Amino acid sequence: MPQEQVEEYLETIYDLESRDGSAKTTTIAKCLNVAPASVTEVLKSLSDKGFVWYEPYRGATLTEEGKKIADTIKRKHRLLEVFLTDVLKLNREKVHDEACRMEHTISEETEDALCRMLDAPAHCPHGSPISPCNKGVGSCAECEMVKGTGIPEPASLRNKKIIPVTDLAPDQNGKIAFIRGDCKIVQRLSDLGLTLGTIVSVKRKTPMDGPVEILVRRTKLAIDHAIAENIFIESPGTAEA
């Protein structure tokens, strides 16, 4: 099976699973404009490869390996949409289809270069979140420091899944693992005590993407939502910060 087809199926299952909990054969067929019988054969193949869990008549869900591939493709897709919209000034209605054609061909190096050039955008033009890269760096500022210097980027990858602090429920906490933004943002958050490895907990989230109230080192802070969603944490829990 061509890699592009594998990625297209995994990305479709990713979207449907996020929306419906699982991806039904008939729904996948409708999304990809193929026959349901063809989808069944592909799902069996993807299951044999360890990319999906598939049960006839119940649908498919992604395994951890399948999610990694889908996350990578989705990140490339949304970065490309930002590039096509903000740099090439294409009509927003056209960028989705263009990104679909391009996402399977760009390398990891090109993906990283796009992210740097675009200043690590948090959202695509349609408002969907762009996940951070999986490199073993603590911030975009660290990644920016090696730009054009000839210094190799860190070879290590992040081992644990990270989520934005805005995804935490009230009284849930986690350890800061990554900060998206340039040196100014990193310094601003550092001045507030929000540094790598710090345990923070969410106390309250206001509606309509309003400020997020967090507790850090026994101090309550009200952080603008646009900034808070660029603070990523690992190991969500319920212990006191």
C-alpha cells in the first residue's frame, strides 16, 4: 500500500475518531469517496501493520503508532495552510485541498523550516490547533537559536504526550514541558514563575476563551487564553501545585 494512502486513511480516521469516538467503514468511504468494500480491505491491512484497531461492523480506532503518524500529517497540513494563506496569499477556501496534496511530500526538515519561518503558529487559518513539534527542546526559542548557525538540532524526541494547559480541567495539574513562542514570551513567562519543570494547576477557566486562572508555587495567576494555550504540560494529575 502506498505511504500516501496509508497517511490519508490514518488522517481520516483521526478526524472521525475525534468527532465520533470511532471511524465507521461507511463514513470513511464517504469521506474518501471510495467503495466500502475497499475501505474494509484497507482497514484490515492497517490493522495488520499495527496502525489501527479494527472490528467489523464497529469501525476502527488508531493505535498509538497510528496516532503518531496521523499527528505528524495533521501538523504538516495545518502549517501548510498557514503558509499558503499568510505567505502565498491564496484564497482560504482553496488552501485545504492544496495542503492535502502537499502534506505527504514535504520532509521533516521542511516542516521544521516552515514552523520557524511562520513563528510557530498556534492555529491554522480555520482555527484548528497546530500541535508542537516532537523534538526534545523546551521551547521554540531553543529551536530558533540553532537556525542558520550550523549547530545540529537536538536528536532526541519528547517521550511523553504533552497538552496545552488550557486542556486541563479545574483542579487538574501537570508539569510544564514545553513553551511555544520566542525568547520574549519565554522570558515573560519565566518572570511569572512559569518555567520548564514547574508544576501548575488550573483553578478556573472563563468562558469564550477568556483568561485562565492557574496556581503556580501557591500563587494565583490570570493568564490570557492566547498565551496559556502555548504552555504545554505533561503528566496531568490532581495533586496540589
